[in-house]
Amino acid sequence: MLHSDSYLRVRIKASSILAFFILARFSILPPLLAYGGLAE
């Protein structure tokens, strides 16, 4: 029981970190693309 609980906790943490990176990437990419378009 304890093993599966810790495994689940690690998975939740990993998925939340992954989601955070995906959100950060999507929030950073559009301004960079817009800036790149303006720079050209």
C-alpha cells in the first residue's frame, strides 16, 4: 500500500512538472515567434 502511494505521489509530481513546462513553453513561444516575425 505504501509503495503504491509513494509511486502515485511521484507520478502526480512528475505530471504536474511536465504540465508546468508545457504551459511555460506555450506561454513563452508566441511572444518569441511574434518578436522573431517583427525582427525579420
